[in-house]
Amino acid sequence: MAQSRNTKRPPSGEQAGPLTSDLAARIKRAQAAEEAPGDAEMSAANRNLSGWNRGMRLGTEFIAAILVGAGIGYLLDLWLKTGPWLMLVMLLVGFAAGVLNVVRSAAEMNRAAPPPTAAMRAPDDEEDE
Amino acid sequence: MADPNKVDPIHQFQITDIVSFGEGGISFTNSALFMVLSVGVIALYLLLSTQKRSLVPNRVQLVSEMLYEFVAKMVSDSAGKAGMKFFPFVFSLFMFVLVANMFGMIPFFFTFTSHIIITFALALLVFVVVIVYGLYKNGLKFLKLFVPSGVPGYVLPIVVPIEVVSFLSRPISLSVRLFANILAGHITLKVFAGFIVTLGGLGFLGWLGALLPLVMTVAITALEFLVAALQAYVFAVLTSMYINDAIHPSH
């Protein structure tokens, strides 16, 4: 039994040698193959999903800042009894903050999913001409 | 309005007491019940699925590991290595919102994320954690968050209030986004489903017409599952971004 195993081992070991020697390469290939469609799928899903999502994000960022600005102004007015003036000022500050929020989140989104570069758009432009 | 087919799309958001303690005091509502249920389901699932800790995971364990890795990657991507300290926090928030939204998709279940007070409380928690940790970690340097670098001194009186308002608007936009998405989705779903019943009451032609809202309802249900998962993701991503601000308070 032991002898037969000993005699059988070397050939199987030789077979296993090449099998395992390129195992690392195969794993790498499989991982690459798995990751590539996964990433593509992910970004495609992101692009589709995020139309509504991006709109929602930008909208809430903008409106929230205006509401907070006006709210702070209103409370300051109540406290300092300065009529409507601080509320008006803070409303404008809120608008500015809202624009700032929108610009920041848009920049973030662009960083996360870069818009097509000039090189990628070039064929289209040529077709237009 | 005494129509038996009357559809009330708001009724699903009504909070009812299940057990009340004392006159007009604290009561255990359906909202609270589903919060407890969510936490229970999350805890049970994660505990049971990772109990064996097998090297080669079975399907149940694999899902928990994927959730873990998904959130871990999200946190480390947006907040870096130092942000991993907050991984349990972000993971809890993500799971809580995700399971709550998913629970909301089951008929007759209550969706507590459709109440702004809940989402605002969650957002406020994030906000307070960011401020407290930012001040604790960076001291007064945390206030640099409000002073963008490279801005000349004479515009600071204008820029600083804008930055402050922008910072304060975060919990509001964070909570309103989640609440509005879930609320709008559930109302839309209910209204379209209501059309089926109302049209169905009109006889044969009505049934034919009811096919359209039926198709819409099926489509919107799928969309709502998407929104439920997506909003949990967005909430968690923004949380980790805000935590990043607390750790590195300069723009």
C-alpha cells in the first residue's frame, strides 16, 4: 500500500507541479476577470442610479443651506430684535452656502465618476464636423 | 368621500401606540417596535451567520462578510486609515437604515425612516460625533474647517459665515434626503396601487385600464427596493465623508 503510493506519487507530483506553478497566474487572471466586469457593472449601475440620486443630493444640499441660513437669521432677529434685517442677510448667506454646497458635491461626484475627457469625446466632435 | 375604495396614501405613516406607560407619557409605538425589530434582525443575522467563522464561508456568512467589506472599503476610501476607528459607527448606521428601508418594502410593515424626526436624529448623531471628535482630535484647529486655505483676510468676514451655514446645513440635507426619498416612494407606490382598485371598480373596461397602473406598481416596487438600498448607501457614504472632515479639518 505504502509502496504503491510511493510509486504513484512522483508522477502525480510532477503533474501537480505545473498545475500549482501557474496557479498564482491563474488566480490573478481570474481575479482580474472577475474585477473588470464587476467594476464596469458597478459604474454602469452607478451612472443609471445616480440620475435621480444626484439630483436629489444637489437639491437637498442647496435647499438645506437656504433654510439653515434663513433660520439662523430669524432666530438672531428674535434675539436681537433687529427686525427683518439679519434674516435677509442670512438668507443671502444661505444662498451662497447652498451654491457652495452644490459646487462641492458636484466636484465630488466628478471625482468619483470622471466625466468623459476631451480624448474620449474627440470622435464625436469629428463626426459632427 | 364615503367610497369604500377610497385610497389614503398617508395612512401608512400613522404612528399608533402599542403599549403606553402612564397618561400621555411615553408609549411604545409601532415605529419603536420596528426599530427594535430592525436591531434584532441585524444582531441575530450577524451573530448567527458569523458564528461558525469557517474559512470557506457558506452563503449566509458570505453575505455578512460582503456587507462588512463593502462598508469597510467605503469608510477607508473616504476617511482613510484613521477613519476605520469609526467603522462600527458607520456600519451600524448603514445596517440600521438599510434594514429599516427593506422592512418598509414588506406590506403592512411600518417604515420608520419615512419620519423626518428619525432621520434627523440619526443625522444629528453623525453631526455631534463629527464636532465632538473633531474638537477632541484637532482642538481649535478644527475651526480651520470654516477658513478655507488661500483666502485673503479681507474676504474672511464673508466666507466664514457662508462656510458655517454650509456646515450647519449638513444634518438637514442628510436627513431630508433619506426621509423624502422613502416618503415619496411609499406614497407613489400607494397611489398607483390605489388606482388599480379604483379603476377595477368600473367594470370590465376598468379592469383593462387597471393594467397600466398594475404594471407601474410592479416597476415602482422594483425601483423602491433600489432606492431603499441606495439611500442607506448614500447616508453611510456621506457620514464617512463628514467623519473625514473631522479627522482632517482643512479643505
